[in-house]
Amino acid sequence: MLPAAILPVGHPPIPKRKVGVLLTNLGTPDGADTKSVKRYLAEFLSDRRVVEIPPLIWQPILRGIILNTRPQKSAEAYAQVWSEDGSPLAAITKAQNKALQGAFGPGVMVDWAMRYGKPSIPERLQAMKDAGCERILVAPLYPQYCGATTATANDKAFEALAKMRWQPALRTLPPYHDDAVYIEALATSIEAGVAALDFEPQAIVASFHGMPQRTLELGDPYHCHCQKTGRLLGERLGKPLIVSFQSRFGRAKWLEPATDITLEELPAKGITKIAIVAPGFSADCLETLEELAIRGRESFEEKGGTHFAYLPCLNASDVGVEMLRTLLARELEGWVSAA
């Protein structure tokens, strides 16, 4: 890179070379109102990775039925978890980003983006390139790989690069569902959460976001990754976990067992005291705070459950941030000194 003092007259400024880390998560509406939620769902549910029905069939259903009924219900759910900082997912991802500032040295820029909604992946990639990032690690914060999560985030990054004449070099964070650092962070967080309870759980339920059964049949590794996380985490904690899948949508068969049905059936089996965790989420969001902590509790208690505790995700906790720092530093090797 030429020193600024000998650049040709009129040459635009050249920023100092940097390495970038872009944390990415699913996304969130701009507000907890019906209009914002409708705009968000339209983008989310139009992704061919998320809904694999041919657009000629799916779009009339989406535009004619779903976007005229679901947004109001979803907005009511968002309102229950919305805060002064906005969406929990956005607020926590922003906090994770803040906690990682300077973690990899002065030459590494850390930023964050959402696959759906704002700030967008293309927007932040362009900002990082404009700031001098010639090498960027895109880090989808999904421990378990799935085409509808990890792949679509990477797709969006590649799509943004396809429009650039001068592209930065790109790496992507691989899934870390069985990484010892991740399992240890989860176990440490769960142990601390259980120790703070005023009851002893008879069982721990590990709820992962659901996916259509068809994704497994088509070769997506998500189901296997979730099961392995559950097994390794149970081994580390010294007790087997009950693995289930939440957030079913539509009429198609989804991965089983379903979390809502599991919670309803446990009291009849004599399990009336439980703790529930969501290991597949890197940050608390609507699906954990409303679906599990609120509706999950109601379902469990209505069927005779007496003690219920939702234990938070790793979020921007010390153990969660240290886990991210370790995983990201590993992927930056060769670009950034290990020190």
C-alpha cells in the first residue's frame, strides 16, 4: 500500500488495511407493531432456503393468507418481549459485538448484521470494505448447521460480494455443535443457572428450533447436529437431556419430538420439576423468551407441572463471549496472530 504522502494528486484516501469479523444472526422486525412484523415476515418467508415450496405455489399463499393473518399474532408475541433496547435478539447481538471490540487486536474490525431486517449483511460488508477490511470472517451464530440458517446467511454474503468489482477475501465460521469450547460454555452456564434455582429439576429439556422432516431426508445435517449437541452436553452434565424441537409451522411433518407436546406429557410421567434450555440459539429471542419461557411454562403447568425454569442462552455473558472469542480467533489464524 502506498504511503498517503506519495499518492497521486486527487487520489481518494486509502484506509489502513484491516481484517473484519461480521457476526450474523437471523433477524428481527424494526418494531413490535403489525406493519413492521409483516415487512419482516415477508422477507423471511420469501427466502427459498426457508420455504422450499416453488414460488408460484407459495407466494399466493404467503401474500394472500399468511401475511394477512400471522403478523398481528406475531406482533402481540413480540410486544411481550420487546424492551427499551428493542428486539432482544438485536440488543443481545449488538452487546456481543460490543464485548468483542478489541478482542483480536487493533487491526481487526468487529461488526454485526442480520440476515433479515437491519442492519443487513450487504450493508455491513460494504461498510467493512470501505473501512479497509480486505479479509472478512463472516460468522453466522448458529452452532448447528442448517440450510435455512447458516447457508442462507452465507448466501447473502456471497450475493453481496458478487456485486463488488474489488472483493475482500472471505471466510465463514463453520458449525460448532460438537466443539468442546461450546459444550463447556453451555454446561458452565446451565450449572450456574440450576444452582441459582430454589428447586432441583428432575429433568433438563434441551429445545432446538424445529425444521421440516423433509430437510433431514434431503441430507441436511441439522437434526444430527442437534442430537450430538444434546448427547455431549448430557455427558458433560452427568445426566441425559430430553431433546425436543420447537416452532412448528404449517401442515408438513416437522422434526420430533415437539417441545410443546413434550412439555405437556412430562407431568403425566411424574416429571413435574424441569429446567429448559435452548442450546441452538446464541441469543435469546422471541422463540426462547415468549415461546419457551412464557407459553412453554403455561403448557407445562396446565398439565400438572409444579416447577418450571427457563435458563437463558449464552448471550453476552462472560462465558458466552469468551467462547465466541476462542472460536473466532481460531478461524482468524493465518490472518491475525494467535496472540
